Amino acid sequence: MTHVITRGNNGRRHEVDFEDADLTVESFINEQNVELVIEALDEDRPWQKTRFALVNLPRSEFDEAMANTARKRISKIKAVE
């Protein structure tokens, strides 16, 4: 079950539940940032109600987290075209 949960500065929790929808995941990476765009392919919903999540992270913190994960255990990552 794909979902995203965030908590803002005001302490409010926001959740996007993608349920079993088909998804698109795009990544945009430059020297400073990593941005992930996750969107449900909801053809029956109006564009204003499309379920999506946008995650923007500092590149250095993303790289550090991936390196720590790689050191902790061997994981297999399958690239899909």
C-alpha cells in the first residue's frame, strides 16, 4: 500500500493514500537537490483532485541516507524502464 505522510510546522498531519492505483514516479536530481514526484494515475478524477506527493530533499542528506542504508544491509534495487 503506497502512501505518504507528512507533518507541517503547525503540527498537522497530511496523508496521501494511493491505495492500489497505478503510479508514476519521477526523479529530478541536481547538485543541490533531489526531487521526487509521485502521482496516481486517476483517470476518473478531475485534475484538481489528482493524488500526488512532491518531495524535495537536500542532495547531501539524500546521499548520506542512501549510503547509510547501503552500509547497513545488502539490498537489491531493480531498475524499471
